[in-house]
Amino acid sequence: MNSPKIAQIEPWKHKISNAHQLGGIETSVLDNGLGRGVRVAWINTGTGLRYKVLLDRGFDILDCFYNESSLSWISHAGVFAPQPFSNKGIDWLRTFGGGILTTCGLSNAGPPNSDELGERGLHGNFSNIPGELISIKNPDLSSGDLSFELVGKIRETSTFGPSLELTRKISGKLGEAAIHVEDTVVNKGNTLAPHMLLYHINCGWPLIDEDTRIIWNGEIVPKSNDENNTAFNKEHKFTKCAPPLEEHVGFGEDVAFIQPKEDENSQVTCGFANDQLALALKISFSKEQLPWLIHWQHWGKNEYVTALEPATNPPIGQGAARENGTLIQLKPGESKAYHLKLEVLTGDDVKEF
């Protein structure tokens, strides 16, 4: 196996004064540009994988590198200070930074929609809500504990209305080129709370390039308003990345709704593999928790990005999910848990992926 690994522990003995010489978590506050004032946490796994958590944007993850190669796509805006009331129409796009993880929800994922219960903007409020930092745990080399974790709470709440709270733990250990995300959503209110969740995993150059393999296994379900959805981009057929496309200028895009196949443990595996770089990103999640996988492709010039998005529902919006009977309604005190793993592969492991 050629998965990225840090050196064995034995050579460190009596040579390391501080675990940060190898890796760990460091927090700071940005002081310039559109993201001025945003609290961030840089996490270094000691393997070449390092990433930036935006504490004030729902503990989502923007920058993500393996050695010199970026894994994530970052929009023109990049880090944008949270806009908690940017929840009308397509306002969400104004502050969308991209990144290796942008969370859509907690009560709406998909286009703007409205019904007798209210009006909802594109992809919900979550990524514009500052999180509450609960704890930071760094590695302790003296005890041999190489693990680290960052824990926060994000609340989507309204007096008299639904009150959802998400507790997020982002964790890993020195020597493992992986990001573990564990989310627990609980209804803190006293009425039923509608719930939708979609993890926007946005990848960009150089991991994403012409002929990078797009890996997933499942069945594409045509969107109700697009009978030909499965026929797009016939040259690549959702299996390889395209070059920049003129038809993707502006709002041009293509999207597949996928019912993924799981293994005997109900785990779904998907990702992207760049054989030229011998570099891949492997994404794993539970189909029981997240029964849908969305694949977004936007090959616009200077906006070259693709995403794989585990989700509770296709991004059709709360109103449509309620209408077709698939909307999750959490009872007071009821909770749901979600686990994601993002893992870097290199060398021969990329060929096998």
C-alpha cells in the first residue's frame, strides 16, 4: 500500500519538543478582504494533507492541499464573512466560497422555493451561520496520542419556529491523510422540524483536470423536469472530467441525481482520481444516512469545478420534498447522525481506485 503516511513513531523519540513540528490544529482570525474577521482553524495531518476550517461559516472546509496540489475548488470570492440573512432567492451564490466541504441545509437543499409554510433561499442558511467553538484537542506525543479533533455547534433557529442544532466533529490523526467529519443534528424545538442535508464536496485543479476519472457506482435518476438528464456530455458520460466548455459559461452546468450502490456494510465509495499526478480523493459515507449522491459539473472558463455531494435528498428544495413525501421531519428531541470520510490516495492506490 502506498497511502500517504508519516514516518514511524520511534524516530521521533527525544527529537520533538512540540507536536506542531509534525502537525495539529492552529486557530487564527483573518484580517483582510471579504473574509475579514472570520475565525479559521488550520489542520495539518503531518502527511502533506492540510486544510482550513471556517469556524464562522458552519465549520465548513475551504482550502485543502496535499503537498503542493490543491484538492478543492475556491470561487472568485473565496472566504466571505458570514451573511446570516443572505437567504433569499439565489443570494447564497454571492457568498459561496466553494471549498472541499460546503454544507447545504439544515432545512433546505436545492433551489429557492416557497409554500404556505414559508420562503426558502437556495441551499438554506447553514453555511452563513457562525459556529460556536466547543473544544480543540491536539496530539500529545508524550502519551503517544496522535489524534486531534475540532468540535463546534451550529444553530439554525427561530423563536416559535423550527430549531435545529448541529454538532460537528472534524478529526484525524498524525500520519493519516484523511478528514473525518461527524455531524449530529437534533431538533431542539417543541414542534416538528423539516430537515434536509447535502454535503457539497467541490474539487478543482490540479486534482481536477482533463481526463481525471470520476468514480461512483449507482443508477442515475432523471430529474423530473429533464427527461434527457442522463444523456449530457456524451463524450465523458460522467466518468471523466471535460476541458473548459463554452456551454458552461455563466449558469451552464450539468447535474446527475444518483442512487449509489453500497457495499455489505452499507458504505458508499466515490471520488476523483488523477492518474497523471498519481493523486486521488476517496469519499466514503453511509447510504443508510445519506441515500443520495449528486454529481455537479461546471466546466466554465476560470470557474472549472466539479463536485460529488452525498445527501439526504436530491437538491429539489423543501417544498418539492414535502410534496413528494420524502422530506425528513424530526420530532422534538429527535436526532440524526452523519459520517463522512475524505481520504487522499497516492501511487499504486490511485490505479486501484
